[in-house]
Amino acid sequence: MSMAKRFIEMDSSDCLRTKAAKAALDQVLSVLKPSSVIGIGTGATVEIFIQLLKQSGAEFSHCVSSSERSSKALAAAGLAEQPISSCERIDFYVDGIDEGLSSGETIKGGGAALAREKVLATLAMSFITIADSDRLKLSLGAFPLPIEVLPAAELAVTRALQSLGGIPVRREGCITDNGNIILDCAGLDLSEPQLLETALNSIPGVVENGIFSCRKADCMAFSDDDGVHWLASN
């Protein structure tokens, strides 16, 4: 996916998360309709986006959340939400990333909500990511890949990942909203992320992995001290 770059000047005193969240909100508001459905990811930057969305007073249908954490943030902000189980479409999905390429592939799952996040991203007409510029990479793999796994399959999946050159480590104290565990796996070859994404999901016991390559980001906001850099598909 080819990407076009543009730059938005913003107040240098804003924190990086607020800059990225505000840029994403401005993009959403420019085309938002009263019937629009907004998908909400998980994490600190997304929670800033929720607050800014509330403050904007924008009119839209409702939100759909990727996690119990984000559902609590939506409730605290007084924003309408419908459950993911009844979601058929999303106009905009906004979420953070752990790593991302300029071509749109990303790694997600640091907040352990990757399975529901991928459902929402796949349903979305527009997938927008928000992050600081340090998360824009030339290649993926510095961040261990989160993989959601059925608890009963932990040993089997661990062995399968090791056979691929991976070094999986169970995330301590982490049970996902789906009742599963997370294996954070270093050492995998992510040079062909779409092939690896598909291969990992074919391992029995793997619920989902954190490679977002089959469904790439459409627009990516990266903030730094100078402002926000947008990477957007043509």
C-alpha cells in the first residue's frame, strides 16, 4: 500500500499522545455523520481520544469498544456504546500501535485486546492509528509479538512457536477479556508479516496474533515535538 505524507502543525506544549489523538479526532470529525459508528481501541492514547471526542460534542450514533477497559472509559465519559457482539459495521476505528511501518502494517496487543481489536479493524471502513513517532519503524520485530492463546493449548503453542524460531514468554498476571492468556514472542521473522500472520493463526490453540497486515491501517498519525506526521493511503 503506497502512503502519502502530510504534516500538521500543533502546539509544541501538547503531550505526544494528545497531539496524535487530536489529529485523529479532527480527521474523524471532518467526515462524521449522525449515523456514524466509531470503533474504540485500547490504551492510554485511545483514552485521551475518548475524552476529546466527548469534549467535541460531536453527533454520531454510538461507539463499539475493543475491551472492558475502554468500555469503562466510554461509560465514564457518558458516550453511548453498543456491544461488539452486535456490531455489523464501523465507520471509523481508532487505536494505538506498538510498532508500525509506513506501508500500514502494524504490531498491536500491548494492552492484551488484540483479538477484539482485529475484529473491529476488519469491520471498519477507515482504520486510523495514533502513536508517537518512536513507534514508526523501518522493520517490525523489536516489540515482542503478542499472541492470544487458549490456556489449555499453552504448551502446544509454545512448542510450535519455538519450532518457528520464536522465544515465547507468558505475560504474567494477564488474562484477556476472552479468558485467554498472552504469549509475547520474540525472535520471529517478520519480514513477510502477512504470511506470518496467517501462519500463526493456523496453529491450533492460537486465538489471534498481533500482526495487523491482512488488515492494514488506512491512516497513521505519528506525533513528535514538532507536530503530527500523517501517513495516509492514496
